[in-house]
Amino acid sequence: MNHETALSKATEIAASVLAPAARQNDKEGRFSSEAVDALGRAGLLGLMLPAELGGSGLGPRSFAAVTAALAEADASVAMVYLMHICAVATIAAAPPGAAVEPILREIAAGRHLSTLAISESGSRSHFWAPVSRARRNGAGVHLTAKKSFVTSAGNAQSYVVSSLAPDGTGPTDSTLYLVPADSPGLSVAGPWDGLGLRANASAPMSLDGCEVPPQLRLTDDGAGFKAMLEVALPPFNLGTASVSLGLCRAAVAGTVAHLKSARFEHLGQSLGESLPTLRAQLATMQIDTDGLAARIDDLVEHLERPRETTMLRVLEAKAAAGEVAIGVTSAAMRACGGAAFSRHMNIERLFRDAHAGAVMAPTGDVLREFIAKAILGMPLF
Ligand SMILES: Cc1cc2nc3c(=O)[nH]c(=O)nc-3n(C[C@H](O)[C@H](O)[C@H](O)COP(=O)(O)OP(=O)(O)OC[C@H]3O[C@@H](n4cnc5c(N)ncnc54)[C@H](O)[C@@H]3O)c2cc1C
């Protein structure tokens, strides 16, 4: 599979599987297993895995394009997809000795969905500082933790879990583990009833003395922090920015359709023909959406050819994208008036979904802290 086929498969799945069900899944808060099955059958779950493992060996450019295309139809599914890709990158980066190859092959074959279970109730959005601590259990560990939000909770086949290393001394001395869904002691600890992204099952999960064998330790002890920042964060920020882009594109398309079709019959004109204020709002939405697309292209280019400014771009892209998505979907709500407000169109779902990006860790506020500290030459942690 090359970039073009990956994108065309994603676009086809978005049109045939995601779009027809998005409204009802949002209403019911229903996780779309059909969407995950379709992504698996199309080979998109193994998008970035190497060909030796059965993957497509594609890079960040294809991941961003696929994620944005999915988000244009249903951001909940796009978020499930991006969490999976971040988890897969983390699993694939496990040190030699980890027995993850069979799982990676299952992922490439489209039969295994994974996700990140990082945030904890105790340290909230400060994902880099888990409060749970792994306890030694022979050569493996026991994990007991309260994970506050886990996208695809109860629907994934495995979870990438963070916990303080058994002998770690500092707040960021964590280790990452792979916990299969059928591990005794692992459970979904509550419902997911979000304002937006309602169909992605981002419920809390508990680990109660889950046994993890040494082969499923994904990092050296204490190296979880480094893996979170260097392996998981770049695709996470690129993916959330791409979800924002898909939402913006959908908001522009929905607004265009409305301004063309809704009419002032007494004036004999469509809304778009009649009102320059609406045209100005639409133009601003388009400018901001294309600006975000250019920012994502720039980040992709930095990830393809890493350099000194790459981490800064990683931080900036998610911070900027969260604000753009809120701005563009808010403008769409206003331009489409009472029709949007009364849920006659999909704009209000896009508006609700768009608000998740800024509060998902690293939140927009935390990213600003990191960016400013970085350019002031201050330590980040
Ligand atoms: C839809 C959704 C899906 C999610 N999926 C996952 C998942 O799959 N896996 C996972 O691990 N987590 C997931 N999360 C959790 C997410 O990453 C955050 O941990 C969570 O949203 C933080 O919420 P909180 O109430 O705990 O924030 P709090 O930490 O209580 O933050 C409250 C406010 O304080 C601000 N703030 C916090 N610290 C600072 C600081 N140092 N400087 C400035 N401002 C600060 C924040 O920006 C925020 O505005 C998900 C969250 C959502 C909403």
C-alpha cells in the first residue's frame, strides 16, 4: 500500500462506514466496531509497521492524511485510530527481549486494536508523572492503577500502560507495559459520557494487581518517560492536529452547503448570496483551515527529516490546532445560525468534538508552558 492507496481507502471507509453512522453513534455514545473492522480489513491498522511484520511501512505524512480523512466523517473514530497508531509505535519500539512480534503481526493483519492508558486520576493531565507504582512479581510486575480516560476502553485488544518503575526514585521514573485486554484485574471502571467524541469510549479503567510478565515490558525500567515524549508524543500531537484539521474541513463544507441551500425566500437569495458577513466568516474559516493544513505539512516535514526545531513544532502543532478547531467550528455555529444550534445539521457535533483537542494531555495550556520554557531556555520538568 502506498500513500495514495492508504488515503483513498480511508476516504472510502469514511464515506461508506463512518459518515452514515456518525450522527447516531454520537447520540448513543456508541463505539463503532464496524469502523475498526473496516480499518483492519483495509490494512490501515498496520499503516506504519514495517513490511517484515506485514505492515505498510508508511510514515507520518500518510498517518496525518488518513486521520484527517477519518475525522472529516467522524472524529470519534479518528481519535480511536490515532490512539491505536501511537500505541503501536510504542509497542514496536520495545527493546529486544520483549515478546511483542506476534501482537504486531496481529495488528498488521487488522485483528488487533491497541490504545494508550496513560492519564491517571491522581496526576490528572500531567501524564508524565504517574502516581501508580509497579510492584515486583518474580521477573515481572503487578500493576495497580486508576487510569482516568482510556480511548477505546473495553474495545481494544491491548493497552499500553504507564506506571512508576518498581525502584524509581523520581516522579517521572516510569515504565511502560503492554497489558492484554483479557488480563485478570483489568476492567472498565465507569461509563463514558463526554460532551464531544462521544463515540470513542474514553472511559476510566482500573488495574487491580494485573500480572505483567517481563516479556510485555515495553521500556527499560525508568525509561517510560523518554518513550512517552520521544515515541508516543510526536504521532499523538500530529494525530490530534490532523483530527482538528478534519473537523475544520467538515465545518467549512457544512457551512458552504448551508449557505448555498438555505434561502431567504422573500429576497429570492440564498444565505451566501444575501449576506456579506456570512461570506466573511466563511472566508476566515477557510483561511484558518488552510493555515492549519500548512502547519501540519510543516510538522510532517520536520518528522520526516528531524532537526533541532522538530520538538518545538511537535508542541506547537497540537496547541495551535486545538484553538483553530474551536475557532472554525464556533464560526460555523454562528454562520449556520439556529439551524446549527437546533441540531438540524452536523455542525454542532463538530463544535463539541473540536473542544476535546485542547483538554487532552498535553493540554493547550501545558503545551504553552513547555513552548515558552523551551524558548526561554528553562527546564521543562
Ligand atoms: C476525549 C478524551 C479522550 C482521552 N483519551 C485518553 C487516552 O486514550 N489515554 C489517556 O491516557 N488519556 C486520555 N485522555 C485524558 C487526557 O489526556 C487528559 O489527561 C485529561 O483530559 C485531563 O483532564 P483533567 O480534568 O484531569 O485536567 P486537569 O489536569 O485537572 O487540568 C485542568 C486545567 O488545568 C490546566 N493545567 C493543568 N496543568 C497545567 C500547567 N502545568 N500549566 C497550565 N495549565 C495547566 C489544564 O490545561 C486544564 O485546563 C482523554 C481525554 C479526553 C477528553
